[in-house]
Amino acid sequence: MRKASLGDLSREDLERVLRIMGAKTSAAPSIFLKYYKGREGELNSLSVRLWEKVIAKYPPAPKPSVEKRVSAKDGTVKFLLRFEDGAPAECVLLHGKDGRTTACVSSQSGCACGCKFCATGRLGFRRNLFPSEIIAQFQTVLAEAGHIDSIVFMGMGEPFMNWDNVKRAILILSDPKAFAFSQGKITVSTVGIMPIIEELISSDLKIKLAVSIITSSDEKREKIAPMQKEYPISRVISLVRRYIAAKRTQILAEYILFEGENDSLEDADSLIGLLNGVECRINLIPVNRGKPEDGVDRIAQAKAFQQRLMDAGFRTYLRLEKGADISAACGQLSAGN
Ligand code: SF4
């Protein structure tokens, strides 16, 4: 079994470890600075001994190998990382129109949720990723870009099915003595795992929440997203209303436009009904699952769908998939397949 690494510990975890070792918890910031920023000078002679003791019990995280690096015409770069035990994970560098850079990271190797449209879902589940393995993806993308403006957990896996490790990774990324990355620039996307949304309502985390609505009708959703049985989207959105009120925030709602399946104006009205009064921005993600032979101009259809939402007062973004030519768009991460 893999030994826990220093890179898997949040500051609070490290303080607990120090307490058990009989050491002062005040050494934790110096240990973080040395580990993440290589600042040797941070340690005095006492903490050097302590450092060795900590490292003996919690060794540095092994670095994954970069098995594949593919870049797309629009500047998107996709990496396939392979961890010690052979588990794969993909991460992606995305460039916005305004020059802003986003690291899209995976939370699991594969995914157990089995959404029918998703390449990761078809891959099945291999295992949860450790915090250090999530951070290794961020570091890989950072090394490529030089600077990262935001992080999204929208790669392989359902982040809330590996929440303990994802939360630790977020705490480490945002720790001032590690990466000092603002939590407000970290978005976690979920198909609607309600117990974790419930936990977020009372947590201090300041991350952003994205909810994969996928499609608004319970009936249609059940056919393509098996988690719908346990967490129906209508109940998820009721809970999200509480989340928004408690956090005084908004969410990102992701709706997938399946050509000819849920892109009609009636479907738009159903989405408007579901999200009525919900503070959100809606991302529309067109997906082509084989062209329906109905002679309808699907781009015009998507634009009409968007217009209907905008007329109802929703801020809406029709996403032209970034990196689609290298399978780095939503639901397309599948470990290099
Ligand atoms: S869409 Fe997300 S939750 Fe569904 S199978 Fe794919 S990775 Fe898992």
C-alpha cells in the first residue's frame, strides 16, 4: 500500500502529526515552506532534526511521469500523467480569450458515475487520487503555462466522490506557505452529490461550485446520468438554493446540448423552470452524438436555446469547446484513448 506523503497533508494534518511527535506545531509553516518552496533557511537546527523525522514518516510525494503531451490549435495542452502504480490521470491547460489561463485537473483515475456521454465514465473507475497527485497535475500545467489564473476540477472523476482528498488538495493549494492560490479562483464541478453540497453550506471554504445539470428533465437525465436515481436534479437544485443563500454566492450551471435530444425551446423552458430564481451563470456545452437527420441547423438551434435563456434573464455562455480536436473538452478525458 502507498505510504502517505508529506504532500498529502494539509497544514492541520501536519500540526496533528507534529503534536503526536511531541514537537511544536509552530514548526508546520517552516516545513511547508521548505517542502513547497525549497526554502532551506526556514529551518533552524532543531527543526532540521524534526524535518528528518517528518520526512522519514511522510516521504516526499513520488513524481508522476508525463506519458503524453498533446497541444491543440487553440493553445489547449492536454497531459496524460501516470502514477507509480500505473493509474492514469489527465490534466489540461486552457487559454481564455482574455489571455487568462486555467488548469483543469482530475480528482479520480476514471470515474464510477457512468454518465453515458462521458469518455471517462466509459473508462470505469480505477481509484481515487491522493492530494499530492492532484497537486502534481496543477504543477505540471503551471510549468507549461508559467502562470495559472484559475483551477477547475472538471477533469476525470467526480470530485465529491473523493472529497476528503480534493478538500485537502484545495487547502494545500490555497495555503499561504504552499501555493497561496485563492480559493475563489477554484471551481469544483459535481453531478450533484448532495451530502457534500450540504457540507459546503456550513464549511469555511470559499471555492466556487459548478453543477452539471446535464439535462433538466428527471426522466431524460436518468437515462444518461445514473447518479440521477440517488440525487434527482430537482432535489439537487433545491439544495443549491440553500447553498447560494447561505454563501451569498452564485453557481455555474452546466447544461449539455445533445443535438436533437434536449436542445428544443421546450427544453429551454424546462431549464428556465428548474433554475427559476437561482443565482447562476449557465454554460451551454453543445455535444454532437451523431447527426440527427432532421435537417435542423443545430448551431442556430443552440443560439435560439441560448436566446430563450437570456430573454428569461439568465447570463448564458454558449461554449465552443476548447481543445475539442485533442479530446480535452468536457466528458472527453479518457486517459489517452
Ligand atoms: S461526467 Fe463527470 S461524473 Fe459523469 S462519468 Fe464523466 S467524469 Fe464522472
